Amino acid sequence: MLVQRLEARTLGDPLTPVLLDHLRRVCRRQRMPVPLPWRHLMCRGCHGALRPGYEARIRIRQRQRITTCLSCGRVHRFGPWSKPGPQED
């Protein structure tokens, strides 16, 4: 039910940070992970909402998405984890 309420709102809605905090607390209490689509929209440092352009800066580098929280400065990296090494012929 909480996830449906979050999906109905946009990240610019003032109630969204409250719902994200509630989702984080419920998941922690039930010992379950935060759903993947919402995990990318929450900062693990300050637990704030990551709105691109407002609270977050997003850069793409070598097929990896780098999201920087502008509130606390924490860097989140999503994408391919292994860096390509020198190729042998």
C-alpha cells in the first residue's frame, strides 16, 4: 500500500520525503530490503529523496551512473561494477 502511494506521487511532492522515510523504517522493521526502484531514489547517507537537479547530481561515466547527493555529499554508483582491463590478443 505504501509503495502504491509513493508511485502516485512525484519526487517534487512535499509529502514524498515523509513517505520515503516511512518506507525505510517499515523495511528495516520487517527485515526486508527497500524495493529496488525506490532504493535508487533514497540517499543512504542522509536518508533524503534524490531528485535529479535539486538534491542530486547525476553523471554517466563509462556506462556507470554516478549520483551525488547535494545535501550530504555521498556518492552512489550504479551499473557495471567491474572495470574493463587491458585486452589480451
